[in-house]
Amino acid sequence: MDGSHAAPDDAGIAAAGRASLAAQLRQLEDFAARAASEGESVPPQATEMIAHLREIVQALDGLTASMTEPATRQDPNASDAPGPARPDDDA
């Protein structure tokens, strides 16, 4: 594989990893919500881990989306904008 296109299995693995982390995130969020509703303090480590897991899950969402984009994308260096005006070749 040349690295420009992911195999279907790669997208599935990324999605499974994302699902696992999202489940852990929900568990931590539930723990924090229960603790707060019972008047207990939420450990700062839990709050920090929740924030980091949210970032990771969002990053995996972007990665998974990019892995499932069609393989017929345009050259990223190509531009649809017109180039600079050139003098006529007839001159």
C-alpha cells in the first residue's frame, strides 16, 4: 500500500478503536455526572482525562472520515483558480 489510500480493513479498525474510546469517554462522563449530582468532587484527573478523550475521539472521527473519502480526489497541489495571464503566443 502506498499510504495514500487506506484499505477497507484499516477504516474498520479505526472505527472500532474510536468506538472503544467513545465508550470509555461515556463511562467517565457518567461517573463525573453521578459524582457531581451526589455532591462529591470529581478528581481533577478524571476531568482531564475526559477532555483528552473528547479530543482523541474527535480526531478519530476526522481520521475515519478521511479514510472513507473517495480515492478519486484531485491533486492537492492543483488549483481551479486561473493562472497568471500569459502574453499571446501570436506576437
